[in-house]
Amino acid sequence: MTPTALRGALVVPVLAVALVGVVIAGVTLAGGSITWAETVRSIGTHLGLPLTPLPPLADSVVWQLRLPRVLLAAAAGAGLAVCGCVLQAVTRNVLAEPYLLGISSGASTGGGPRPRPRPRRRVRHPRRGERWSAASSRSRSSSRSWGGTPRARVVSC
């Protein structure tokens, strides 16, 4: 085996062990009082290892809250790494960046704010015998005084 092949054969297992360590650290180092051993016990119990299970609350915190978030972050990072490798391979440039093909500006359009829909206004329909003008003038003057003109406010010092 050549030294390059030997080095490549050692890199993958070392990185896999490092990824497992980072995942366990990410699950453990969040707020709360869950230790490394409890994290490993919870994950090991769900993977079928013969370990004593944690109390239900601590187990659900590790298995249902923290672990999915850390695994999703690891998957997103792996996806970004693959996209970077593809971009470097397509452009045949080891210093390729997303600005080279305009990918960053295209991605920013999807992350921008979207317009909010306007709230629907309620329309008061006229009662029997009323005309539309009378109903609309009554609803317009409802926020004003009885005469239809705004009242003056008196402020005393």
C-alpha cells in the first residue's frame, strides 16, 4: 500500500469517530444537567445495547429534543460540504466560491421577507330598508362623536 492510500484509509475512520464525539458533545453541552454518561446511556438504550435506561424525562430530552437537532445540523453541514465539492469539481477550481456562479445572490432571494397578506375588513351590510350610503356613513361616524365630527380634547394642567 502506498503512503497516500494508507493515509486515506486512516482519515475516514478518524473522521467518523470525531463526528460521533461531536454529536455526543452537542447533545450533552446544552442547558440542563445531563452528563456524558447519561447521554451515552440514552442513545445506547435506544440502539438496543444492554444498558440501564434513564428516567423518562431525561431520556425524552436527549432522544426527542436534542439528538434530532444535532443530527439535522450534521446533515446540513454534510450537504453544504457536498455542494462545495461539486462546485469545485464543476469549475475545476479548488478556490471556487458560491459567488463565482451567482449562487449566493439566487439563494438570498428565497431567504428574503415575504409580503404579508392584508387582513380582511368586515363589511357591514345594510339592514332592511336602509341604503348602502346610510350604512356606510353610520359605520364611518361610529369612531367619532354623535355629530360625525371629531371632538376636541380638553387637557387641564
